[in-house]
Amino acid sequence: MRPLDFIVRQWDRGGNRVTLIWEELAGFRSFTAGQWARTQAHPRTWATVYCALVVVIGYFILDRPLARFLKAHVGGEFEGFWKTVTHLGLAGVWMVPAGLLTLGLILSALAAPGLEKRARLRRAAWVPGFLFLSMAVSGIAGNIVKMLVGRTRPAALFDSNIYDFVPLTRGYLTNSFPSGHSQASFAAMTALALIFPRYDLAFLTVALLVALSRVLTTVHFLSDVVAGAWLGVMVTLALHSLLTRRGIDVRVRFERDKTLAE
């Protein structure tokens, strides 16, 4: 048999096999398409379901082996880089400037001459105020869950082989769930993405990097980070919906962004 004939025959066999597999997956493809449509119709509900599934799977299957693997293999400058990135998840990095700007705009509105200028300054105050409230509300909720759940951190697993819950405690080693840095970064970046939608991908990339840093530096388990991200996003979206229903628009429009308002 000539080499070309052999290649053509193998190509045909491979094509037939791919076609057969594709036909066998018809049911799965139909389910996936339907599930995607359901997710688009009710994104927050299904995001909650997906988060819960990841948390459960993480706790029973993924968290411990992943944490031990990363502890054994991540170090040096690579770990140092992620320890630097993780500082972007500190709540104060975003809350303090947002709070000060909100306070400054409110005081300016109180002192401004003319009703129109006061109203304009009060509307402007809602922009940083939205960012501040998103982080504050989700942060308070996250701290309450931390205390109620009392999940031990990876450090307890590494040092004492403890992988457990100690509810109603506030110690560092028992406040792993959910991740506060992930909650703070996703709340802040989701709020900024809603304020400046032109740069939403950049903001969400920052949030993902912070969340990833918490896992790679083995400060949190994977399920902690997923839960923290979910909390930050959901609280921010809920606040945004509430403000929108009250006629408060926090989106900032620049001249170059006019197309976003069309």
C-alpha cells in the first residue's frame, strides 16, 4: 500500500470515528445547549447553583489534594509574585479611597450654591458610594459567615492534619470560609465594571488574579475562594439592581463611551 493511500484511509477512519462520537453525544449537546439557555435566562440563580456544586466538590474531593500539591510545588519568586498580587484584595485598598471620595462629594454638595449643582454632586457621590457599599455589605456578610462556619485554614491541615469546622469562632485559623480577599476583590471589581463598563474585562481579570493568588499561596482552599467570589459578585449586583430601581445610575460616561449609552 502506498503511503498516500494509507494516510487517506486513516483519515477516513478518523473522520468516521469523530462522526460517530459526535452523534453519540447528541443528547449531551442538547442538554448543554438547554442548560446554557437556562443559565442566560436566570444567571444569578444558576451561578448560585454552580457555586454550591463547586464548593461541595471542592470540600469532599479537590481542596485537600490541591492544597497539598501547591504547598509542595509553589515557592520562590513565583510564590512571591502571587503574594504581591494578593494585596489587591485588601478591602482598604478600595474602600478607603471610595469612602473618602464619597464623603468629599457629600460635603461639597452640602456647601455648594444652587440646587442644580447640589443635585449633581449628590448624584456623583453615588458612584464611589456604590463601590464602598458593595464592599462594606459583602464584607460584613462574609465576616458573619466566617464566624458561623469556622472552617479551618490550609495551615491547620499542613501543620496538624486538621481539616474541620469550629463554628462560632473568630480565630485566624478558623475563618477560612469564605475568602475575604476574594469577596473584597470581586465586590470592588464588579462595582468598577458596572461603573466603567468599557473596562469590565480588565477589572474582572484583576479579581480573578487576586482569587487565584489566595489558592496558589495556600492561604485558602479552592472552595473558600469560589464562595468569596460569589458573595462579592451577588451582593454588588443586588445593590446595583436596588439603585437602578430607585433611578440612581452609577455608570460613568466619557465622551468616547457614548456608544455604550445608545
